[in-house]
Amino acid sequence: MTTAETAPPPPMRLRELVFGAACAAAVRACARLGVADSLGDAPMTAEDLAAAVKTEPRPLRRLLRALSCHGVFTERPDGTFAHTEMSRLLREDDPHSLRNIALWCTEPWTWDAWPKLDEAVRTGRNVVEDLYGKEFFAYLNEDAPESAEVFNRAMTTSSEQSAREVAALLDLTGSRSVADIGGGQGHVVASLLDKYPSMHGSLLDLPRVVDNAVPRLRPGGDLADRARIVPGDVRAAVPVKADVYVIKNILEWDDESTARTMANVIGAGGPGTRVVVIENLVDDTPSMRFSTAMDLLLLLNVGGAKHTTESMVNRLSEAGLVIDDIRPVNPYLHAFDCHVPS
């Protein structure tokens, strides 16, 4: 592990940083070629891997060597390559796979947007609307359907992996109903319904999102009799009454949208309602490098931002919530447990 004592000297480290795009591109190429999937438990030569993934052997060796410098694969003394803990995360079949997330963070639009970061910092505005002439998600769905599909797969992966941890953290004993606000395909509410067999749950998100809700919540699914799927925009209205509202990773828009969403939730729930807000933070967490990078990407694509603990507390307090507890869900997420005062 690199420590302060063993870290490269500043000139070398800065050279490495300015070539960060090469590292991201190498991970993307590896994921798109399916290298990690083709490498099994036994080490393989670059030649055999090249045959498996249909590439030229020499360029593939160069790609693998570059990735091995960062702990993605390892090159053995005999010249073969083997898996590491990180490279296994690029396999489709790994239970903790980050392949879709790696692809989402390196989609073609990101390479258009990153060079304009200075412009976004100067203006505080997203750059995507100037680049493509339309709002980010409109661009994805209308002009970049492959990127939209990658986004959907990445969000599904992220939700599946964190939903069980959210359910394990939350004690909803005594609550009869829970609403997952902006909850995507409903992984969180499904996990909570599994944990509490007598509870009813609602999933609220945009129509095109809830159309793809997990089958367990839809008619014919084993949770359908306790689940309600509600299409709608949380920024416009929250037509769902519940004892507990869970809001995960959606308060990253502009301040006006965040304020409208919170007002809609509080209005729907009323006094005494419990509201649990779950977000990535950009201060004092083990995932600082990842979350601060995502924060800059949000600035570029939608003009949004990740929160610090202080900014999240301020937003929730200004909305009228009383914060009862702040706890980590995992190294990437924190839960703000709140209630609507009487």
C-alpha cells in the first residue's frame, strides 16, 4: 500500500495525475473487451487472452501492463497475467461487479465534458447543455441510447449492492408503511419489504423508470400485494402517504429542485413522519477521491453537487426537518435520520 513515506515524489505523482485519462481509458477498454471475464482462476499469457477476446497480443500486453501498475491484474515473473481483487470486479459474474459503473464513468460524453471543467467552475453551470443543445437526460435518452442503457445498468448495479446494506441499517420496527422516493427500480423498498413481512411499500419515480421496476414489485411478483408503484416527478409532487420516507442519492440537483422535493415529502407525510436521506458525502469519508470526482462530474452534466455533512444538515434543517442521527451505511453512503416536527 502506498503511504506518505512510500508515495512517489511530487513531480512523478503530478505526471501520473495528468495521465489519469490513460488509466480510465485502460479500465474502459478492459471492460469493453471482456478481458476480466476471459481470464479465469489460472494465469494466462497475453497471447492466449488475445485469442479469447479477439485482439492483437502485443497491444493487449501493453494494456495489461498499464493496468497492472494500478493493481488491476498482476504480471507474474513468467510473463503471464493473473487476477487481483480489483480486476475481478470487472467481471460480469462477480457479485460485487463494478463493470457497469466503470463503463458509465467513462462514457463518450464524459470525454467531451471534462476538458470544459474550467468553464463549469467559472460559471457554476453545467456544460452539457452548451455541448449538445439540451438537458443531460434528454440528451441521453434522445441522442445517446447506448449511454442511457449503460447508465441504467450502472444505477441498477449500485442500487442492488447498497439496498441490502440500507435495509440492514434501518430499524423500521413499528412502522406500517415505507415510501422509496425517487427510488429507481425499487431495490431498497424490496429489501425493506423482505425484512418486514407485514409492511407495505411504495415506489415513486419517473414513468420510464418505474416501468422497469424489479419484477417482484409488479403484478405477479411475490411482493406485489404489499407494493404500490407510483409514476411521477418527485420535484412536482409526492402523491404517497407513508410512515417512513427513504430518499437515496437524489438530492444532488440544484438547490431549488432539492427544496421542492423536500417540501413535497414533508407535505405528503405531515408531522411525526420519519424521513431518511441517504447520500454520498465529500468530507470525512473513506471514499473522498471517488465522491469528489463524482461531485465534479455532477457539476459538468446537470449542474448538481454532492454534499458535505454541513451542507446536507443545512438543506434538511432549512426544509423543516429535525435531524435525529447521522450514520454511515457503508464507506460510500451516509444516512441522515430525520423527522417532521409536530
